[in-house]
Amino acid sequence: MEKKKAVIIGAGPAGLTAAYELLKASSDYEVTILEESEALGGISRTVYHNGNRMDIGGHRFFSKDERVVQSWQEMMPLQGSPAYDDIKLGKKKELAPGGPDPEKTDRVMLLRERVSRIYYKKHFFDYPVSLKWSTIKNMGFLTTMRAGFSYLGAKLHKLPEDSLENFYINRFGRVLYSMFFEGYTEKLWGRHPSQISADWGAQRVKGLSIGAVLKDILRKMLPAKKNTKVETSLIEQFSYPKLGPGQLWETVAAEVEARGGRILKNSKVTALNAENGKILSVTVNGKDVYPADIFFSSMPVKDLVQNLKGTEIPPNVKEAANTLPYRDFVTVGLLVDRLALQNKTKMKTLGNIVPDCWIYVQDTGVKLGRIQIFNNWSPYMVADPERTVWLGLEYFCDEGDDFWNLSAEETVKLAIEELIRIGVLSKDAKILDSHREQVKKAYPAYFDGYAQMDEIVRFLNGFGNLYCIGRNGQHRYNNMDHSMATAFEAVKNILSGKAGKENIWNVNTEKEYHEEKKS
């Protein structure tokens, strides 16, 4: 019997997951993935540069979705605890039973400690904001009191959650919002939080608030209970591929090809050819046509609507799609001999560097948004993790703006100057290497055309054999596991014959998002 054809647009987490799940579940499909670039994994890829590896954006492998966790473990087993740095430091000589030794295999997940802090006025603050003595000391007594009364005021007088600003104020009070959220959010999106939909906070911040922080403190003081629920942003450990997130997606891609799937790189979809409520084929690079029975799209919704041919697009849908906003992204890899920052925590690290995976740069006097320390994600990502520090400096911008158009040399120079200005590097630090990566449409944004997103969804759902999956495929700021979940749901619908697509679009829309953490 002739196989049905499935075309998948995009080889990111959603596209690769859809391909693998469809091929694993059924032998009735011939699957082709069309990837615009040369790389696999989308923004979850790993960039290789002179023996060092960069994680584009930072990806923690932690999920409440058992399907996602099982998929990760199927591809890359989790090693026993402790991780590489503890072994090297002699903290514990042996691995826990059952876990593979990362020194002897590459295809392995490491168990990592989650450390992310805010760097504000040359002081470190816990992220999420905690109520530790160090927080009070860094803020000062008067500011702490102001923050406390501000929080109580916010609890007594709730603001309507019609903007991201009000969303934050309701959960943290105006003082903490002004210190830790307002400037950074505007830096990230290029818009003031008062102009951004509260939906972004509902999806990314979830149930996090001062109340959640207090509950977490109380939970740690009480006897451990099984199945204790912890807010997403309060997790303390996560898994991570030894050689970065791209390693996982390169593994999935190999499995897809081993099952007969095709992955065509440098294949940009320039048209989706429709007729009578169905997609018949896609055109690639303006010339090659790929007909199919089923189509998965993880391409940006804006591009998807613009590339639809052979069908009438309602004017309101066309206008809304054309104005869907995105935030673009530049990351600078910087290899240095040392940091000026002191490790004043109790955590031991290779080279005694600060233990953070991410450092959020709250200061509005610099354009720099976040600092990744790749040594702490996985020391295997650094050629010499004991004598060098490999940084990822994250900048948020718009494609074509002044910052985007800087040369690589100019961008690196600016990054170094800003690190020295805020005290992360000393003036005499040795810059050993650098690399710049530009990423288009990294962050779907929640303003302008987003207000009409429901109208766009209704229109796209009218194509019975088209399934929109992933972050850009749904114009939703999903985590990697949510993008995978949209693929799981789409494949489930196809195999079961379910016509409705609400379950696919409803991934990651719940207001309360809890992670189960076994005590």
C-alpha cells in the first residue's frame, strides 16, 4: 500500500519530535523535513567554535510532561549524580548506581544545579527573588521595608491584569517590579511592560510570586513529602546534554533518518499551495514542489500566512499576521582567562568561578541582557574549563536596527566594554577568543498583531491537514518541552483521526503551571 506523505517545515524541537513520533508510531508515513538553515535544533541548537560550544538562549531540560521526559531519556540517558565538576573536585569519587560515566560516553544527560541570579548595581540577587538575609542586605533595610509594604498594598488593591506591568505588580508589588522586572522587560522586548499583554507573564512566570516564594521556604522547613509541587521557576536541578542541547536534536535527527525520514537542509519554504481548505503542496526555494497529505508547520505564523497561495485570506487575518511582532537576538561568545566576580557562595565550581548558569543583567545603563557561563551548563562544552571561562552574552534587538547591523568586531568590542563597566571583567582580563551569532525571530512578542491571534488561529484551523506546532509555529513563547508537546498532540490527532486542534493550541495556556518534584 502506498504510504501517506507528511511534510514538516522546520527541524527544531517541534519538527524533529513530530517526525520521530510519527515514524515510531506508524510505518504508513513517508516523512520529509524541510529546514531553511544548515543547522538542526532551531534556537535549541549548539554552535561549535574552536573547540568550545555555545547554547543559543540556554535550555534547561525539566518538564512536568512525562512524554517529554521519556523522550529525552530514550535519546540520552541521565547519568548518576554527581556531575562532572563534583567528581573532578573530589567531592564524591563514584557515580550513583545505574548512570553512565560521562567520561566514557558522549550520549548522556548531566544532572545540573540550577543557579540563576540577578546582577543589579554590582550586587547579586537570587532569581527568582528570595527573602534571604543576603537579599535584605543588598537591598538595604529601608528599601526592604518599602518593598514589603508595597507588596502588601498590591495584595490589598489588585490591579486589572490588562498588561504585563500590572501582572508583575500584583505578584511582587511596585517596588520590586521597578527594581527587578521593569527595566529588564523593556530591554528584552523593546516595549514598556505597560504595552505588553499579560499573557506573556501567564505563560512564562506562571504561578511565581512573593507568595510562592514564601510557600517554597515553608516547604523546605517541613518534613519532605512525596509529589510536592514546586513552581516552575523555583526548580533547583535540571538535566542537560553533555555537549549542549543541539546534541539531543542531532541525535533525534539521526533516529529520524534511521527510520527512513528525510531531512533536507537549506530548504526554505517559499509557498504553501492550497485549494478547497487543504494544503496540497509546498514550494521550496521558489522552484521545487513537495506534495503531501499532511503538513506540520513550525515556521513563523507571519511567514506562514504571507506564503499561503491559492486561497483567499480575510483582510483582518492578513493585517494581523503582517503585524505579528518578534524580537531578534544576538549572542556573543567570549573566552576569557578569568572573571572579576568573586564566588561568595558555598557551591564549589571548577576554577572557583561564580556558579551561575545565567546572570540577568538588570542595569539599564548597558544593553546586555543576560550572561551565560557555559562552564556551569556543562564543563564539556569548554575546551579548557579549568583555566578558561566561556561566556555567552545575550542581546535583544530587532533585525535591521543599529545594534543588529554592527559588525562582529564592533559587537564584541561593545560587549567587552559593557562587561568591564558593570564589573564582570577587569580591564586586564585576557580575551582569548570570540564569536557572534545572530538569531532572527527568536522571541514571538505579545503586542501589536498578537491581539488578533485568535482570528489567525481560526483561519489556520480551517486547513484540515495543516498542523501548527512549536514556538514560532504558534507564535507563543514556549519552552522547549511545550514545543515538543504540541508535536505530540498533533501526531496523536493524526493517528486517532481527531479533527479538532484545540488540544494542540492549548499546550502551555494554563494559568497555573506546576512542576512535580520528588522529594
